[in-house]
Amino acid sequence: MYPNNEWSQLQQVIVGVADYATVPKIDISVRTVNYANEPSVSDIKTGMYPDQVIREANEDLEIFCEFLQDQNIEVMRPTREPTEYYNYCPRDIVFAHKNLALACPMPIRARKNNYKSILHHFDNLTIAPTNYNDDSYNINCIGNPDTLALHEHFPMFDAANVLRANDDLLYLVSNSGNEKGADYLQQIVGPDTKVHKLKGVYSYMHIDSTIAFLREGLMLLNPSRIPDKSVLPEPFRSWDAIYAPDPVDVGFYPGFCNASKWVSVNLFSINEHMVVLEEHQHNLRKQLEKFNIECAMLPSRHCRTLAGVFHCVTLDTKRKS
């Protein structure tokens, strides 16, 4: 049985690796999904990330793993082998909830087989069908956040478009997840779980720099994207909300900015009373502590460079029910 939610006591988790992290060649899928906000991609550097980024990111991941093990949590890792993209963010690849582990129909072509890096950690992984026709992508999204990257021809989404709240799932419709993907997920999870679509709040990819579920009825919101709970679907409008303070910008490796400063919201829950937070976000720590949530402040030097902090670089596979 996989976790029902984002906050119950963590027992087992996959933590990513930075080895061989690569910016793929810019085909139509990468152009529209990853770089829709860029008027030109002529300056985008493709190929392996700089050695310094990979080395330091791995150092920070090891510190994180040691912390988890000190909490008596079992830590598993992806395979360390060349990849067309990276194995830094297992959160993106597989959606695990209740009795379902689904290798998602990821919209970026270079990630089609990304699930194979963590396949050995699952006994019953369902592989979603994929379709990468050029007409699946809407080139008109470039420079226009109100136009999404994906047409509705086929289901396409990253697992990081979804947050779990027991029998309710919150699915962000964005450049990395179309509505057809939400409909497919609803079909797969069955009638006992409801997939709620969050639309029109943020187009540039995943949900976990916009919302974090902290415990039943309490969430952290990015006020630049969710200024008021009324934009959320039911049942989440009735939850209590903490509005994140303006984040401390940790910067990025020159020429490799792949996430906004709001990666600060991308925290990872150990349980209802402890989260792991990027080490510079002390204003956010103070806010969370008001709700009796302890914060483990750990380094993630290249979170904006590699587009992932502690929620992104994990895939929780077992939490206490």
C-alpha cells in the first residue's frame, strides 16, 4: 500500500540523484513544456550540467539522506547511469497512491523511459501509454501563460502535477499536465477517489511550488498564484491556509535558471509536525512554527538550477496509515 496523503509519518522514500543530469536537445516538447516563458531558446545550454552542479547537488542530497536515516526512514535511490534528462526528481515520474503506482504519461519525450531508473523499487508499476505526436503540443503557448503547452488529444502529465489528500487528489492543469491527463487519472484511481482540477492559476509546470499540504485541513499557499482560497476547487476551500512569505532567493548557476524563487514552498513532510525546508527560508520557518510544525533546515544549493527542492527530489513510497 502506497501513501494516502502528503503528511502521515514517513517510513520509506526514494531520493533522487544528480548523476548525469542533462538538459535535453530542444524538441517541440521541451520548447513548449519547459521553456514556454522564454521568447528565444538560442542561449539555452544543452547537454550535461556543469560538474560543479552535479557534485554539489549530490553532496546536498547525501546530507538529506543522512537526515532521513537518522529519523529511522528507509532511503532508496534511482539507478546511477546516463539518462536523457535526469534522475534528480523522482517525484515527477511515478504517482503512488493507495494501491496504485503509475509511471505517468510524461509530456517531455526525453523522459518517456525515466521510470526505469526507479522501476526496481516497485513490484506492480502500471505504465501509462504515451503519444508524442507534434500536434500534441501548442506552440502558441510561447510567451503566453494563458495558453497551455498541451493540446487535449492524449492524456499527458507529470506526477508532480498532483497532491494527495486521502480520498481527494488536487491536479494542476498546466504546461506539464492537461485536462485529459486528469480524466485518465480519475479513471485509473476509481470512484472511491476524486480528482479535483485546479485551473487558471499557474501554467509553468508543477503544483508543488504553489501548494503544500501540511496535514488534514491545513495547507501552505504561494500568494503570488493563490491569493485567495476561492480559486481552489472544493473541498480545499474550507482548509486553513498559511500564506508563504516572500522567499529568500538562493540563486542559480549562471545560464541554468530552471525554477522561480518560489521553490521555497517545495517542502517535504516527515510527518504532521516536521517538514524539511531549504536552509535559507527562515521567514517561512517562523510561520510554520506558529502551527507547531518543526522545520529541518537543510541545504539545496542548486534547487533553482535543477528545478527541485525537497518535495521534488523525493518520492514517498510508504507512510504510516
